[in-house]
Amino acid sequence: MKDSLDSRPKPGDYPKEKITPESGRPRIADAMVYFDSGATRSEEPMVDPEGFLSPFVLDVYNDYMAKNRKQSDGQIRGSDNWQRGMSKARYMRALYRHWLEAWRAWRDPQGHTDDMIAGLCGVIFNAQGMILEIIIKRGDIKRPAIRSEKSVPKQQ
């Protein structure tokens, strides 16, 4: 008997009795998964940062942010300085600038990968800032405490 993913129960479509291991399908009952060890887990969709995020993309983003911490006055801004708050209009304008940078790189026959990555990292930053301002204003959270130093003296 061919076992395919299509034959397996889907979330919200669980049988009321346990499915035996002999059937070749996971033992699921009432939205619970039962492991042979006796451990159980809910089968309901959960927040899954390990699956939703890529550590490789976060490494590239962190490098981008570290390279862009130097201010025009020569000071280095704290990594969480942006969480102090900026206007949504500023975030939106910058988001569009970075999106255009990525789009230009996409359309360029030379395929400037570094420009595209920089543009996309700028999009991520400004989208995060915009979301933060929205959820603060909506009352979902309070403004986060700033944990980094205000700025580090200019390096010589």
C-alpha cells in the first residue's frame, strides 16, 4: 500500500481515535500526537521561529545592520536605537527607497547581487520598524526598553 502525504490527516481533520502505527500514519487523536516514548504534543499550528526564519538570512541582515550603524556625525548608534521610535512616514519612504534599490538590481542585466541584498535588508529593517510602530500604537505592546549603549565613541 502506497503511503502518501495526501492520505495523512491534516490539521483540523483529526480522527477521534488513535491511529495505530501499523497503518503507516502518525498516531493522532483529538489534535494530539502520541510518540512511542509516551511524549505528547499538540498538533495545532504553533509559532515556529526556527521554521519561519533563516539563520543564514539573519546573518546577512546582521552584517548589513552592523555596516550601517555609523551616523553622519561619526558616532556609532546602538543596535536597538531604532526601537526608540521614528515616524511611520519615514519608515515608508525609506522602505520604498530600498525596495527600488532591490528592484533596480533585479532588473539590471549585470545582476548586482550585493545591491539587491542591501536593498532587501533595508526593506526588512524598515518593515520591522513600521510594524513596531503600528503594534505600539495599536496597544499590543509598550515601547521596548533600549538595552544597548546610546552610542560608542568614534573609532580612530
